[in-house]
Amino acid sequence: MNFALILFLLLLVTFAAWVAERAVFRPRRQRAAATELTIFDRDAAPTLRAAGGEHAVDSERKALRERIERQPLWLEYTAGLFPVILLVFALRSFVAEPFRIPSESMLPTLVVGDLILVNKFSYGLRLPVVHTKILETGSPQRGDVMVFRYPADTSVDYVKRVIGLPGDMVSYEDKRLAINGVEVPTERIGEYEDRRRLSLAPQYLEKLGETSHRILTELDKPPFIQPMERFAHFDKCTYNGRGVVCAVPEGHYFVMGDNRENSLDSRFWGFVPERNIVGRAFFIWMNFSDFSRIGKIQ
């Protein structure tokens, strides 16, 4: 069961309690308080007024009302939490959702431990849980860092970079990326220091459309790309000793990790259907091992 579904069920439970509190339980407590105050005014107030004055009567009436109308704990932790859960649910479903980077497939752009925010309305507003698009606001562009549900297991979220759009011809042969017959320009920019592995890796600057970003790859090593299994639209891809060439179907996207030697992506398991899109990753809001990581995602 995924977190979105759990949050939705919590929203339903707290909403039901919130409605019941306002329609049934609170009016019942208010009626009980009114009855008890009437009895108090008749039986106890005269004696208390004579001993302590009007102030003593008012204080006792207030304490009696608060005691009877006090919300039970089970309602406090259900109906009382409804506004908070509603706010969290709305923000997470329609504005921005947090994710944690668990792998090195997007090095050097994203590192293990990065906590990122994903814009939920860049590619259209979708109903939570069922993921049905209700409003068109845009579509993925080449170079975007996109979060999506893994086609082979939609309970798992992946983050990769958008390489090919619907209708594109994407080739990755001899570790050279080309789109529609035009090779994507790359420029060597030295070495990337992987502090977790205490190693260096060749680093390049790649430009996809208007987006420039860093990638890691080793051009001197032979390519080794084989499909993990027969995926949807498998016939759109041709595998050979040099790599793979794919024609991106309508309504689908071709994605790759920036760490080209250590990323299982569209080269191996196929295309991302439009319905699987979660949103565009745009900001690293925290990395507890390296505060300098905070900032915009390129």
C-alpha cells in the first residue's frame, strides 16, 4: 500500500469524524451542558452565590460547561486532525511532493540522500490515488528531471532525465546519444569525485534542448545493453552490438539516468507511459550529509 493511498484513507476517516463531531457529538455535549447548567442554577447557584458571590457562580458555571463540552481524546486525534491532513493531502497531491534519492543512477545531478521536491502541476493536474489527469498544464520537455511510477511495478517511484519525447527516434550507440539523427553535444569537463566510493569518474557536460547538465560515462568502454525483458512496445526498439535505437511511441517518453554506466532506464526496460508521470523534480530541499546540496536541480 503506497503512502498516497494511506494518506487518502486517513483523510476519509478524519473527515467522517469531523462531520460527526459537528453534526452529532458536539451538539449532544452542548445539550448535556445546558441541562447540567440548568440544574446547577436551580440547586447549587443560590448557596454558592451567598458564600462567594457572583464571581464564584460564574467560575463554577464556566468550569462545568468546559468539563462537559470537552472533546474526547479519540475525536481530538481524528476530527481535530482533519484540517491538517487535508492541507498535507492537497499540497502533496496538487502542489509539491517530497522524495528521497535512494540510488546513484542520477549522479552527479542527484546523490544518495538528497531530499527533493517534485512539482505536481508542471505536467497536468491529476487526481490523487487514481492518477487521472483533470487539467492540462504542460508536458515533459527534453532535459527535465522527471519522477514517474516504474512501468514494471507502479508501486515504485523512479527519477530519471527525459531524453526522448513522443515521436522521437532515440539512439544510444557506442555511448553516443542522438535524437532524430542529430548527436547530442557533449563536452569533457574533467573528473567527478565520488566521495562514497572514493573514486573518480569521467564527467561530461551534455546539452538537451535548452538544458545543460552533467553526466558520467566512460566512452572508452564497450557498450553492453540488453533488455531486461520484453516490455510494452518492445518492437519499437532495435538492439545491436553497438547499443540500442528506439522510436518513442505516442503517449510515452524515453528516459535515462545521468550516471550512464550505472542506471537501469529506458535502454533496458522501455518507455514511460504518460499516465505513469508523477511530476518534475525541481529543488533539493535538504541533504543531511551535505547542506551545500540545497538548491535548484539542473
